[in-house]
Amino acid sequence: MTDIADAAIDILRENDRGTYTVPTKGLYPFQWNWDSCLTALGQRHFDEGRAWTEIETLFAHQWPDGMVPHIVFHKPDDGYFPGPDVWATNRPVPTSGITQPAVAGFALRRLFDRAADRPEAADRARALLPKVAAWHRWFYETRDPAREGLVAIIHPWESGRDNSIDWDEPFARVPTEGIAPYTRRDTQHANPEHRPTKEQYDRYLWLVEHFRGLKWDTSKLHDASPFRVVDPGFNAILIRSAADLADLAETLGEQEIAAENRAFATRGAAAMESLWSDPHGQYLCRDRVTDALIDSRSVGGLLAAFAPIPAHRAARIAETIEGHGMRFRVASHAPDDPRFQSKRYWRGPTWLVVNYMIGDGLARAGQTDAAEAITRASLDLIRTSGFAEYYDPHTGEPLGGGRFTWTAAMVLEFLAMAD
Ligand code: DGY
């Protein structure tokens, strides 16, 4: 074990609340959906049982309709806004009312494939399979009403890339008037210059209040939202999870789940082609309200490599990343775009989870050099700058929260790959 492995394990233990892990103390004091699934991948390196528990806890709070919420508010904590009273989702344990990237299917398969305790892994994976399958079904039923094979997000927080340049245009359609007065807490924990703006927060909250007014009936929210965007990164994660869940279900003899998820993945992968842009050298978001592609070279369109995409597309994505010329790849936005901001959250900084998923996809697509370069840059970044939430892609300056859980988890994964 190297020093950074020990430091990573310390962080994962420190942020462990028993059955779930907080992303970091202070800034994010609850359980976040995709954070937890990726965190389990780190936990498996020192406590396999605990890794399964992380995902099981998340799914214990799945809604009856199949949605898995983006935050589970296990215990009250007024250090975070918007808390349970703002969401008002009326769940036994309070949760938010929107979802997050569906990385659980991928995480489940990886935990199962690499597990040392095979019988335990089979039991725990088998119990989670129908729950993850229900989430995937919910996505295609509620977020793809025209059955095009791609789902839309209805709130930027769902993408996980909260303030990406991708959302600037479609988000302008969301009003800011009429929301209840509020006090942000994030800017008390992290530098406001590195966080979303007030105007963006007003719009985040307008959407929350609008959905709350519709009583969180998730069958209505897609059509009722003025913000509906098809994000290639979000879809790639769902498609990859569907493909992985299909493989896992086959191994475990669950043929119906296997067939359903194989169909989601095949249809989704074919539909991804409609988001490719040759001039941009990557996939783009599509605004589902106007049906137009959004001219924004964010990392969402590179994260598409996490899905089974054609080999020539993966090769082009590898070139695009190389073309960014950033030491600590992968920047969350193309650095030559005038809207790029190297320190502001998802408008430029590097995030280790994104590096991990892009690297994994590129390696599968045969882009070994590009994948290895990402692993090296990621470990280099941690040795230079420690375990931050995100980083300046050029200088490596640590930004946002510190002692960050999923960053630590990804370090353990990268170290295992680099061995
Ligand atoms: C936040 O509060 O910044 C989160 O990203 C929303 O889930």
C-alpha cells in the first residue's frame, strides 16, 4: 500500500456514517446517489461487505415508482440548503425528488466481477438486481416519452454537472421570479467564486418549487419542466449500466432482467449517434424543448465514451481530450471556449470520477494510451494537490470541498489499474 492509498482509506473511513458515506463533512452532510455508487468501488478495496451496504442503503430509499433520489437526508443537518423542508417529498426518510446519473448498474457489476467473496457477492447482487432494473425502467418510461432511446434530465442537478455551460441556454428559459427567499449554505463552506452563481441557484430553486407544486408525481414532471435536456454523459452512464446489468443478470440466471436491459442498451447506443457532432469532435447535448443540439463542448460529450460507442468515435474523443492540452486531464469544458472558467465547478475544472469513467470507456474501446494517460494524470494530480472535490485542470489547484469521498474512492481504483 502506498501513502496515497492509506490517505484515501482514511478519508473513506472518516466520512463513513455506518451504512452510508457523506461526500465530505460540512458541504454535503447526507447521502448522494452517484457519489455512493462510486464510493462503493473504493470501499471494495478494503471492506467488500461495506461496499455492498453503501449501495443497499441507497436503494432502501428508492421510491415506489422506481426512481432513486439524488439525496437521502438520513439525519437532520442545517448546514445544507435546500434541505428536506424545501423538497417536501413526503417520504418516510426524507429524500430529494429528482434523480442522478444511473451509475449503480455499472458499480454493481464491477463489485460482483472483482469480489473475493463470490457467494456473498452473488447473494447481494441478486437482491439488488430487480431494484436497479426498476430504476432503469422508470427512466425510459418517464424521461423518454417519445421512445427515442435517450432520456432527458429535468434539472441540472440531475446531471451531476450542476452549472455546466451546457445548461446556459436551456436554463435561461427557467424563471427566477416568485421563489421563496433563501440563504445558500454551500458558499459558507466553499469559495463562492468556485461555485454556481446566485442566478443559477434561483433557477435551481424555481424548478424544485415547480415540481413540488406538482406533488412530485414523476410521471408528470418531464412534460411540465421548461428545462428538458438530453445529456450524452448522463445517457452514456445509463446505457453502460443497462449493458452491465444485462450481463450480470445473465450470469445470475435472471433472463427477463437481462433481456430488458440489453434492449435498453442496444436502443440507447444506436440513438447516441444522433448526438455526435463531427465539427466539435464529440457528442453534444440536445435541448428537447427546441430539438436543437447545444453548441457547448463540455465533458458530458466526452463522458459518452463510457457507453459502448463505435471505436472510431472513441478514437476521436481521445484526440479531443489530447487537444485540450491540459496537464491534469480531463477538463470539464473545452479550454479554448471563451466561456471556460478553470476554477468554477463544472465550467472547466477536472473531476476524478469523470476521469475514471472516461478512462474506463476509452480502455474498453482500445484507446489504451489515452486511458493510461488519464490514470497517470489523475494520480499525479492527487500526489500534487491532495484529495479535493475538483481541481484546476491546468495548475492542479485543489478546489471546492476537501477530504472528498469519491475522489478518495477513485484513487484506490486508479492505483489498482496502475499496478
Ligand atoms: C449541490 O448542492 O451542490 C449539489 O450538487 C446538488 O445536489
